[in-house]
Amino acid sequence: MQADEDVTEGQRSVLFALSNRGPQTLGSLSEHERVTPPSMNRTINALVAAGLVTRTIADDDARKVKLDLSDAGHDFIKETKRRRDAWFTKRLAALTPEQRRVLDEVTPILREIADQ
């Protein structure tokens, strides 16, 4: 369901974190993803090599590196969301009316869980 099957689950998670949270430092991404900085550095190196992430010097501190999605990274996110939406829409259409009613009832609870 993602745009590029060569992207690992961990890499995809980092791409979505950058998409949702904006540019980040290696440390903030490590903390968000709950991995060590060396592990995150390997992930970022692979994403930079794949052309999905860019590294730039932070405007406020030349010692910091800011990580962000490249144009290709934005395209990856957009296409992955499009594929997921299509998959999900197809599955929802196959539900019975009773299953859709139950889903409507639990949706607020699922949103609350997802927002935590």
C-alpha cells in the first residue's frame, strides 16, 4: 500500500513523522521514534541516499542539521496516502450496513486513541 516497496517500515515512519511534524533534528526524530541516535542516523542516511530526505543547516544554529522531506519524499507520502485511501475505501464498501453502523459508533473512540 505504500508508494515504494523498498522503503522499510521504520523509514516510512520517519517520513510520516517529517510530513506530520515538519523539519526535525536527528535528536528529535530519535526521541519521537524511540530509537537511538546512531540507529536514526542509519535510517536518515538511507533516506537521504534514496532522495527522500534532505539535510540542511538550521537557520538558528549552524551546528544543527535540519532534516526535511525532499520533493520525492513529499511525493512518496502523497502516493502512499492515496493507495491507503483506495484500499480502505474498497474495504469499507464491502461492509454490511450493520458493520458500518458499528464502525460509526466506535470511530470517536478510535480517533481519541490515535490522537494520544
